[in-house]
Amino acid sequence: MPDYLTLAKTIASLTKGEDDPIALMATVTCEVHHSDLRFDWTGFYRVTDPQAMKIGPYQGGHGCLQIPFSRGVCGAAARTGQVQLVADVDAFPGHIACASSTRSELVLPVFNGAGEVIAVFDIDSDQPNAFTQADAEALAAILKDTFGHL
């Protein structure tokens, strides 16, 4: 598990004063992706239409270019505004297989200061049951600190 306290401080230091969401997403993605070997694909899907997202900054292999709110783990996070902690993606109804190597997934909604979902932060692992509630809580705090002022 990453040292989330150090990771949070690093991201805060790197993003201090920044208000461009893409620059923030790129920095968060890079820092989180390289913080843990469990993280096989790390990136954002940005809300671009009322019911659809497009890929944003990411690290890892290719990702899906578009994801509707009605499909997949990312869609569920955007639609419900709730963290999706999926131990086995094959057991998730409607899972979108952007990469055949993905076994588990953690997707967190990203909220702006008005409480609107502006994106989701998606982390995939090639290991089953790779993520914990502690991962979700630590990453949610980092996202709130990074994007909550937008």
C-alpha cells in the first residue's frame, strides 16, 4: 500500500495554486500510478455530456475513449456519485473491458466545489481483489483536496 500521507503532501505541493482541471488530473494520475505496483492503469474519465464521459489524462495501456454513465464501473461511479470498489470485474454487471488484463477496479467520483461530479478517477489492477476500503478513503481525500476548490 502506498504511503498515502506522503502521496497527499506531494500532490498538494505539486498542484498548489493550480486551477486547470486537466493539469491537476495529469499530475494526480502520474503520482498515484507510480506509487504502487498494484496500479496497472490509472486515469480520469471527464464528464463531457450530461450522461457521458471521455478519457482524460492516464498512465498505462490504452483506455476506452468514451464511457456512458449507463455502463461499466466508471459509469456507475459517475451515475451514483459513489465509490466503486470491485474485487472481480468479471462479476460486475455491464463491466466494460477496456483491457483484458484488468481483474479488479477502484473508481472514485471527482467532485468540484459545488458538489457536481466532473470526472471519475479509475484505477485498474491485473490482480484480483487488489483494492481496500483504506485505498478508497485515502484517494477520496486526495481528490477532495485537489479538486474541491474548482
